[in-house]
Amino acid sequence: MRLEVISRLPESGAHPTPVLFVHGLWTGVWGWTEHFMDYFARNGYAAYALSLRGHGQSEGKERLHTIRLAEYVEDVAQVVKELPALPVLVGHSNGGAVVQKYLETHAAAGGVLMASVPSTSMLPTVLRTFQRHPLAFLKANLTFSLYHLVATPALARETFFTPAMPDEKALEYFKQLSDESFLAFLDILALNTRHPNRVKARMLVLGAQEDVLFTPDQVRATAAAYRTEAVIFPSMGHGMMLEPGWQAIADRIIGWIGEGSNGQMGK
């Protein structure tokens, strides 16, 4: 599978642990290149990101709607094999589900879940989405196209951002959104659920106080399942890596990786 993989490397003295970023629903590597990747490289980390199959410049667009969650896990495994060392995996939203499933059967230097699909039931998220936008929800399910849930600038802004996001930036990001695999969504919902008890890697679980998809309570439940405590960022929406204040999240991840390098089990 030909995958779009980009990297940002430190000018000198790279940390021995690379970082691999895995994007979420409707996005691609561009969500990480805006702020995170250059910032991690400036802080001494080799930063990599991939567009999962069917996204960005990766192969698979012709069968996007039928891609399975397990295939996304294969994409991550393919990229990890090419890295210089076992990475810390950072997964956002649906990318968090991919990271969770990857870590059930693969080793890594650690896993970071950002505004992630929870380890438990997705039903509360589904019900909230239906209550907020029943028409868009019905269109998505009748046409097997999740794009209907973010098909307008207003819907995309509500899903990803707080009012602090400038309108021109929200519109810029909206124009880059793409459709999603409906079968992978069904996998996440019921067909290929997460099993935290199988994961041995050290985990960091981050959430956003204003996230309309995954509430702080859901994030805390996921953290508890991975035997840690959630870190909830105030005044932050679902698109944490793009929101104003993104640097505090990046710094928390960088600090946590450093704690692990020193043999500490940081939260």
C-alpha cells in the first residue's frame, strides 16, 4: 500500500524515540503539519505522520467507504517498520481508535490518545450527534457517507472548534475535510471494539473540555481503562492540535515522553 508519509526532523541531537501521528475522521496529515510536527522537531523529536489509506495522497480512495479499521492498523504497522526505533504513537479521534487497536498486538514506546474514540461504548456520542443534527445524521446513515456530519462550514466548526478559532482558519480547515469509511465507523461502533486489557504500552490520555464528540467523562473512562488519569484541557474543542492553545497540548506530550525516558510512569 502506497501511503503518504511526511517527516520533520531535528537539525541535530534527535531524541532516540520518534513520534508517529495518526489522524482522525475527515482529516489527513495536514492536521499535524499546521503546528505539531515542526514544534516537535524544534524540540528534538523526529516527527512522522501518515495519511491512512483513502485519505490525503495515500492509495485507496476508490474504496474509501469499505475500508476496515484493521486495514488502518496495517497502515500504521507498515510505517512503524520503516522508522529508526519504536515510536510513541499519537492518535487523534478515530486515529485514537487505530492506535488502541494497534497497541493490542504491537509494541511501542507509548501511546497518546487525543480527543480519542473511547475505549468503551460509542453509543453516547452517536445519540448526542443525532440529537444535535438529526437530518445530517440520517443522511449520513442512509447514504453511508459520514461527510454529511461536517458538510458545511457551520457543522465543521461546531464539530472541531470553539469560538476562539478565527473564522478564516476554520474555513481553511473545512475546505480540506474529506469523506470517511462507513465500515470502519461500524467497526469502531460495534464490530471491532477496543480491549484495553491487552495493551501493555504506557499511555497518556488527553481530552478537551468543549469537545462535542467525546466528553470529558468519556475521556476519563478511557483513561481509567488504561490505568491512568485523563488530562482535560479547558476552552478547547475536538480539533485539539489546531485549536488556539495547541502548544500546551504539545508540551504535555513532550514532557510525558521525557518522563518515560527517565523511567517514570507519568500521567
